Amino acid sequence: MSYFLEENDFEVFNYIQQELDRQNTHLEMIASENFTFPSVMEAMGSILTNKYAEGYPYKRYYGGCEFVDKIEELAINRAKKLFGCEFANVQPHSGSQANGAVYSALLKPYDKILGMDLSHGGHLTHGAKVSITGQMYQSFSYGVELDGWINYDKVEEIAKVVKPNILVCGFSAYSRVLDFKRLSEIAKNVGAILMADIAHVAGLVVAGEYPNPFPYADIVTTTTHKTLRGPRGGLILTNNEEYAKKIDKAVFPGMQGGPLMHVIAGKAVGFMENLKPTWKEYAKAVKLNAKTLAEVLMQRGYKVVSDGTDNHLVLLSLLDKEFSGKDADLALGNAGITVNKNAVPGEIRSPFVTSGVRIGSPALSARGFKEKEFVIVANKIADVLDDIKNTQKQVLIKSELKELAIKFPIYTKAIF
Ligand SMILES: Cc1ncc(COP(=O)(O)O)c(C=O)c1O
């Protein structure tokens, strides 16, 4: 009897093969996506998925955990080393779960969260009203100025009025460096805990290419699958022992049951990659490539929010154009470039339409694209947008970019 997917479920197998082809032949420029390492996928596809291990290393509710204990311990130790902190919880199934666990550890219902507005680049879990974080807690927000920069004096003013229990910093769409020191002073002045959600920039942080929120933040959360290039998942870090104990209880048994040991193994393997000297080269390339992208787009007459970028993403403002973010997203998609529509400062359109697109460099940098290729891609983006209704041109560019993409293959097989 065969246990292999191809023979047992050809429909799913076939769709995975098609997705492999899509990933290899399209240009992935969604800022939150990346290509993880085959070694990470090997760990994630391993027999560890069979194991229940409720609890924490050496304190489990199940027998037979002697090997998964070692794996989780490795993941914890590597995470602590990477971020230079004392406590790590590697069990959150996602970034949202990580943020939810921090709130549930440290807040009572109706306590106050102050975070970056979703439409200004914050994340749903920073208190957006459609998220449980905006329903279970009283949530307030700060934003960016029309020039795309955070004005810390304004954040301070709002914090003084709101007096949040937790001040959340971090973003899904902000292309500048955060002043963690200033944010910690603001938090301290109003008696708030500072939580930094570095989901987007964690891979740059561990390479020293973006400031580390420690020692300023009380708690740091992140996903492991964006710039970190590990498996899909969440991570919580702190130097405060009391918070660490509360967070552990909030993750399990508070919010989750059995940890995903195969994913935790994937996290350990991903962290090992992040600790290698080659990681610094990758992170440097991610930043340089994003900068190149922003510069070429500006040279071609496009408005980049905040006039550039310090990280892995470029926010293109289309407020001065007749077409929307949705139109741009669609046209670029037709040309084989995957991005996402995004609200921009001074937004006039609905969140489903928007006046911007968010474009990221992590995935193309992972497949080996350098400045030279980013100049080509940025020009193709401008070519598509300059003539947005020209679908024939989009088809032509798609085939040109496919040729470029296949020179930089990312995976030779879909299943590890
Ligand atoms: C800043 C930030 N925090 C948290 C998350 C949530 O991560 P997940 O999708 O793993 O729940 C995201 C995802 O986009 C994010 O950008």
C-alpha cells in the first residue's frame, strides 16, 4: 500500500504542483511573504506532527516527550540568542495568537490598548474594531502624518489622554525605523507596558539591519514566517520574568492546547539559519533591494510614501492617479507581479479599493535577486502602471518576467 500523496489524493497533489509552478514563475512581492528553507519544510513535514506535548519542556501533560522537549528547548535557546533576551515562548501558532496571548496575560477585559491604526499601517491585532483585540479591550489608535512618518509628539499626546495599559508599536505597512527608545519613554510616562510587534522586520532585526526593540520594549512579539523566513508561526520574547510566567500560562493552557511540535522544530531550524553569517548578507540585500525599488519608482515619477524606505517594504501612493490600489494590484498581477493593495496616508478610497500598493523585497531577495534585477522589476512595475489599461502589455511583461524568474529557481520540488 502506498502512503504517498500523489497516489492517494491526486487532486490535492496536483494543486500543490500548480502552486509550485506559480511560486517559481511569478514575482512574489507581497511584503509579508517569503520562501522558507527546504530544511524548515522537512522538519514541518516530519513525524513530529503526531506528537501531543501539552505543557512546556520537561513539564508536560503527556508521556513520550523526551525528544520534543529537546527540540523545543533548542528553539527557545536559539530565539533568545537571536534577539538577545532572557525568555522566549515558541508555541504561538501565529502572530495573532502571540499578540492575543500577551494581552490575555497582562490585561483584564476592557483594559486599554493603544496601537497604530490599521489604515495607517498597524495590524488588526493592535486593537482594530473588527478584531477581538478591539472588542474585548478598549482600543485607541495613533497614526502617521500625511508625509507618512510617525510624529512621536502626537503619539505622546494621545497616550497622555488615553493612558493605555499597553502601548503597542509595530506595523504591517510602515517603511521607516521605529524609535523604540522614545516609545518606551512615552509608555513609561503614562504607566503603560510597551509591546513591540516586529513581525515585519524581525529578520532584519536579528541581522542588525533594523534596531532591536530590546532593551526598550517590555515584550516583543513576532511571526516567524515573514522576513525571518522560518515556518508559519508566532513567537513571544521578554526579559521580565513575571511577564514571562504570565505569558506562558496565557499561551497554554489559556489560549492553545497542544503545541505544533513539527512547526516548533521548523522554528528551531529557521532560527539556526538566522544565526548563520550568511543571514546578514540576506538581510542587507533585502534592505538594499527595497531601497533600489523605491528609488527607481520615484525616478519614474511615482510617489513613494515617506519618500523612501529603511526596511523591506515600499508603500506606493496612487492618490495622484486616476486608478486605485485595487486596479494596480490587478494589473500587476496580470503581469506576473504579486503585490497587495494598501491604504496610504490621506486615504480617500475604501479599504477594499485603496489608493496604494505595498511592495516588498524579502521573497525575491531570497531567490537571489540583486539590485540589477530590482531595477528591471521596478521599471516593469512602472511600465505596467504608466499604461494600466493595456492588458496586452501586461501579458508581454508577464512572459518577460517569467524568463527572469526561472533564471532564479526557488524550489525544485513542492513536497519535502
Ligand atoms: C505586524 C503584524 N503582526 C501580526 C501579524 C499576524 O500574523 P499571523 O498572520 O501569523 O496571525 C501580522 C501579519 O500580517 C503582522 O503584519
